[in-house]
Amino acid sequence: MVIVAVALVVIVVAAVVAVVALDKGSNEVNDNPLGTKLRVYGNADNNNYLDQSDIDFIQEIVDGKKVWDRSTYPLADANNDGIIDSKDVSAVKGFLNGTSGTMYYLDWNNSISSVKYPLTSVIGSNYGMYTEFSTGLDMGIILGIADRFTYMANGDIGPSQLDTTMYPMASKIKEVGIKTPDLSALYSDGVRILMGDPKWLGNYASIAENAGFTVIKLPENRTINGVDSLDTLITLGAMFNLQDKTAKFIEYMEKVQTTVTETIAKAGATPVSYIIP
């Protein structure tokens, strides 16, 4: 999709993640073939939240009131066993109640991966997280867990180069080399969750998982196979059982999108593809 430059009144917004515009009402998301930015199984109705509407949607299939269209609503199979039944209803109820379990999701290759739910139980009160880019810290700020990042790679920028007024946790973050950080050293120092992009993870992800890490196989600061950083943020909100935080961000970005769209319409200009605060 081409990004069209237009003359606009400057809109200043305070956001920390560059994002792709979304429309919760129509569930149409730019450059996203899945039709939703929440990529977890259990998101039966393809909106950007795990909620009661997903339970109702699945229950209608179980009751025979609705025929499951697997191609249109692939995430309705909450427990990823190939059928829709009461177990899927129970799985989503468990997610909404914060009950421990397994959450399946579509990763950057649009393949099925899984994590222990909620991810907060993986780090508990004693363990930390690794991020390849500062974008991971941005997501952590939105989710309220930025202080749980204890390591960051020296990719485009290292933690020592971060502006501490924006990243007050930066001085406490340890720096490691990009692409192949020492997994044994990270694990022994309490890291349990790795976030990064395929440019270093790739097959390295399976090695990390075999070493005991939880690897979030979603992009941090680029778009891969139609999956972007906002997909990652919204999906992390569900994985950490912190949808209340991502909901605020979604609502905020919808207001930004509305303002930009209305400004474009008044100017009679061509709509833009992306909103990047």
C-alpha cells in the first residue's frame, strides 16, 4: 500500500509507538490479511479485544446457531484442537478471568505458536525480559511493565543512548550484542522472555525455547508478512492479561485517526495509509 503525502494541519500527539491506522468499527486494518490486530486464538469475532462477544460468538457455533467459517474466523478455535466446542468457550472464559493455561497465537510467519498464559506468570516477581529494540520498551511503557525489561540489544541504539526522560528505566537495563546474545548468561541473570525480530531470531528462536525461554515471535519495529508493531502490542496486551492498558491505547489512536481523517476530508485530499505519531 502506498503512503500518500498530503498537506495537513500539524497534529501533535503523545504516543510512543509508530503504528498503523485501525478501524475498530469495521475491523478492517490496513495491510493486515487476518482482519484483526489481536492475533490470539479465542478472538473469535476478529475485533481487537478478547471479551464477552467472543464467548457469545463461540457459544452460537456450539449451539448450532452459527456455522463456523474457518477461513473468515480462524481464531475462534480457542484451544487450537481443530473443532469448536464447549472447551473453546471455557478457554476464553479462562483468559478473561486470568486463569493459567496455554494461549495460542499466529506469529510473524502466520504460523501457530503458543505461550504460557498469562505471561506475567512467566516473569513472576523475580524474572525479567529481553528486547532487541527500544520499541519493546515503548510497548512495556504502554502496558505498565517497562521496568521488567532487564536487557536490551545494541541494535539501532543501545540502552545507554536512550533519553532517560522518556525511558527512566534505561540506566538499569544491561546491554548485549545483537543477533546472538549469550543465552546462558541471560538465563542465569533471570531473563525468561525474549522479544525480537527475525533478523536475529530465525531458527535461533527454537534454540532459545529449548533453553527455557519464552520467545514472543512477533515483530517489534517493522512489518513482516502483514504483521506490524501494533499487532504485537495489542497481542501482548492479551498475553499479559493487560487489555485494559491496550484498550486505552486503541481508543486513543482511534481518536487520532478520526481527527486526521476529518482533516483530510475537509481539505479534499487523498486519504493517507498510515498514521505514525
